[in-house]
Amino acid sequence: MTCTDAGSSPSLDLSGAYQRQLDHLIAMAKVEGFKAYAWKRAQALDEDQSGLFTGIADALKAAMLAGQEKALASEGQSETKHP
């Protein structure tokens, strides 16, 4: 990060920050050893005073449930193909 003026602060580019953080949390939650940490982090971000990450805990939960349903459907299809 480069500052051009000692008295000014650089602007932050927050566009896409929510989605990048959600994607990162989803990836971590898929690893068994990091699932609990990802959930606690999502809850902490959700409570952040900036409001930038409001709803991220619910979004992580929905993504993980959707992933489980997809995995279960996939397992069901493979069982019918290979009795």
C-alpha cells in the first residue's frame, strides 16, 4: 500500500469483499478441522459494527446445507447406477 501524502489515507476498495470472505469461509468450512473455526469467524463478521458482513453467517449456513444436499443427491444417484 502506497501513500502519496502523509496526511491522507488511501481509500479502501471494498467491492466484492463480502463475496470473497464468504468464498473463503465456505472453503474453510469444507475442511473438517476448520469447520468450527469458519462458523465462529462468520458469526464474528456478522456482528461487525461496519455492517459490511451482515448476513454472512446465514449465507455460510445456506451454502453448507446446499453443498450437503448436493452431495447426498450425488450419492443417491451413484447408488442407483451401481447396485
